[in-house]
Amino acid sequence: MTIKTVGELTYKVSMEHYQACRRQPGTINRQEVDRLCRQWFTKEFAV
């Protein structure tokens, strides 16, 4: 994946390092995870 914009970089980092990006490590925002998973599946598998 070639990164062209800050938005693409943010997306890539959040997908690969979700826990490390959290303000409070070890916590999960279930709505955010659901949204990120849907975005990832849509992008990766053209669903």
C-alpha cells in the first residue's frame, strides 16, 4: 500500500496498531472496532 495522504497513514496505523493508539491502553471502544473492521473488510475484500 502506497501512502499518499495523512488520512491513509492514520488509517494504516490505526488498523495495524489499534491498542498502541489508545489513550488508555487495554481499553476498547466497541463501536470504533466495529467501524474499523467494517472499513477494513470493505477495503481489503471489496465487499
